[in-house]
Amino acid sequence: MSEEHSAFWTWLGRFVLAENIEGMLEIGCGDGRNSELVARYTGVEQNVRAVSAGMRKYPGAQLIHGNWLSIADDELSNGYDLVLAAGVVEHRPHYREFVKKAVGVGAKWTIITFGYGLDWDCDVMATTECQEPPGWVYDNRYSERVLLRWLADNGYADRHEVLTFAHEGVGEDAALIIRAE
């Protein structure tokens, strides 16, 4: 956990306790450090080095190397209480398919953070050059207005909320919280 995200991570720790979260699926889990928050944990991560390090560091965690959108649904049916994707969606082609698959897991709660907040006038799809790993990555910005309309159009209107958290050097992150039906 980095200091710049500490407001969100502090809130998340309290949320896990308050909601009695026992099973978590984390998308973009890095080395799986959030496995320490729950009894049952599955993490999905594209960075093979992070997965290898996590398997050594957190032997009780189930870590899957791969692209979240390519993971078979039967690998994800574990009765999770929470699906978490923090600091991930802005680096994917678009949030729509991502959110649908995350909610489709069937957890009681789905929490997806949007880095850079949701204060853009429209969704901005961008790429930026990355040193580690080398290449180009998505670096998207999103609009709360567009997101809320999409949520309403897809049946999530009455079961979500958006919270904001300070993010040093960026402004704020937004966390989309969706409750199961």
C-alpha cells in the first residue's frame, strides 16, 4: 500500500471488517498483499514477477497469472464477498466490459477505483509509454456523468455509490461501490 492511496486503503480495511468480508477476488492484485485482509483470497495479476513473489510471500493466497478479461468464469466461482480492482481500470481499454465481468462474479460487493477521479467532461482514452514493463499502457480518464448513465442503462442505478479519496499528486481517486442484487 502506498502512502498516496492510504485514505482508500484505510477505508477498505474498515469496510472489510464492518461488512464481515471473508472471501475476496482482487483484480490487479500485485503480489497479493491484500490477502492478509481476508480468510479466502484469489488474486489475478498480469505481471508474472509479482505473482511469483506473491506465491512465496503469501502461500495461502490463490494467485492467477493472466489478463482479468481472459480468465475463465469457472476459475472465479468461489463464493466471494468482495471483488476489488484498485488502480487497474484506468489501465484497461475501457471500464464497461471490466465492470460487467466483475459484477458477474456474483460477490455481495464490487469495488472498482478510478484513478484521477471522475471529474472529466467525457471519457478520455489515452496511452502512455511505460518503462517497466517496457511498452505502451492505457492511461484513461473518466467522466462521472458518462459512468452514471452507463450504470443506469445496465441495471446498476439503484445499487451503487461513488466515494472519493484524496490521492497525493493527482487530486482524488473515485471508488465505485456496487451492491449485489
